[in-house]
Amino acid sequence: MFGSDRFRLAVCATLLYKVNSATTARLRGRLVLNGTAEVRGSFGEAGNAAHVSLATALWLQTMTPLAAGDTVELQASFRTADGYVAADHTSFWGCKIG
């Protein structure tokens, strides 16, 4: 982790968040490569059921070629309300293929 919301060589995420209004607001997220390009197939959205902190997860799973020094950034938001995703409780996993 870089001390911000950017991580190196990431493919999946588990999120902890706080919502300031309706807990039925849809949580959405995507992965962005090197701060500019959305990683193809990485956009996801959690349904409109009530979210529960430490229990609701947004699974983003995709494959993309990466080079040494590449960064993958999680961008998450709520569709109709403001909210927060805790960077220190966000987890990424990755693996090398080939």
C-alpha cells in the first residue's frame, strides 16, 4: 500500500465503508490502471439491499496485463448518496499467471 488508495498489482477488493444517509444506496467500484484507464471488466455494483459495515462486500475480479511499476487504484462510490470506503480496511489480492 502506498499510503493512499493506490495499490500495486491488484485484482480483487473487500471494502469497509460508512454511509451518511440511506443504507440502500448502491455501492459501486472499479479498478483503474496507472491513474488513467479503467481496467476492462472491473466495474461492479452491490445491490440495493441494506449494507452492513464489515459484512457487505463488493467483489471486483478481472485479468489484465501488468508491467513492473504499474499501479491499480480502487475507485468506489455510492450511486445516490455520499459515503466512505476505508483505505486501511481495503484488501487486494493478485497472482502472476505464466
